[in-house]
Amino acid sequence: MASSLETKPVAPESATDEPAKESFWTGGRVAITVIVLGLAIWYGVARYGSRNVTPPSSGTGTTANKPPAGNLPGPAGFVALPAELRDTKVPTLDGGSLKLSDYPDKVVVVNLWATWCGPCRMEMPELIKMSNEYKAQGLVVLGMATTYNEERGGQQGVKDYVKDHNVPYPIIWDDGTLSGPLVQAVQGRGVIPQSFVISRDGKIVKHFTGFDPYRTPQLMRQAIEDALADKSKA
């Protein structure tokens, strides 16, 4: 009599059967790859700035940019601004006007930016911090929005942006009259953001092209502190 525990033999698996191979591109690996690529693109845009923003010609002379010597954090030497440029009156966003010569005993930072420019938007909080931190020591920060960079939103778009982000310093509304000669003076390129650190005696002592979140704030602070510390120009 067969036992109730007796079992029938099981047929062996075919020698040709192989376990299913797992695909390399799992959901997790795809997600990590997308994140890494996104960060690389973001860093490249932040570091090198937005391009194709060459100022147009203005009534004060040509504002076409000359080819740069390189993407350096500043000009090779101090660039003295001519008196006629420092005395050029430009309109401000609030309906007033100003001249660089209005600040003879101040260190001035002029920041060329646009509302749609990603690196500019990243840089602005740093400029606000510097303005608040060094204002009592003699620093003036001037933002410079331009008609040719703000064709879509216009002046009202800039006003809305400045109000929404609580920008405390004056904003110049420029048509190329000031921005063009400043860029040309340092042999700059048609790129934003650009910042010019101007000493008390009207020399560009540092020029920044684009925005690198890891380097630009530190370098700009150092340039500002050096200019403020130079009492010979007070």
C-alpha cells in the first residue's frame, strides 16, 4: 500500500531556462540621472549668465561691445570713467533721474540686469544684502534695467518685480546711454548680469560678468571692502 506521504517526482527544469535579467535603467537610476543633468544645466546657466543682450547704439555715441580679452572677474587695470559720462543724467524707475557724479564720496556698484534673466534673479538677493550691510560705510548700489532687455514687460514689469522682491536701492531705466559706454569701457560682452564696482574717484576697479553663486558674492564683497578702505579717494 502506498503511503499517504508519498509524492510524485517533479520533472527537472530545462537546462536552457535562464533567470530573467533585471534592466539597468530602473526608476531610481532614471530619477538620479535626471537630477544630475538638471543640476549641471542650472550651474552652467548660473555661472555664465544670459547672452544676446548687446546694447543698441545711443545718441551719446556707439555702444557696440568690443571682443573681450577673456571672461575675467575684473578689468586688467582700473578704468577711469570720463567726466562727461559720470555727468550723464539717466532716468530712474520712480520717475526721477540721477548721475554717477551724484555720489562723489561713495563707492558705487552698478548692476546691469533683467527681470527674465535667471542668473540676475539669483544675484539680486546678494546685492540687497551687500547694500544693507555696507550702506553706512559709503556704498551705493544702483540697479540698471534697460529698455532693450525689457521689451516684453516694459517699465511696469520692472516696477512690479522690484516691488514684489523688496529691492531697496534705486533702479536706472536706461536706453543704452549709460550701459553701453560702461560695457565698452571694460571691453565687455553682451551678457547679463554685469556689475561694475566704481571707486570714489570714478574708476571702475572691478568688473563682473555673469554670476557664479560660489565665487561672485565673495569676490564682489572683497572688491567693495577694498574700495571702501581706500581713504585716499574719499
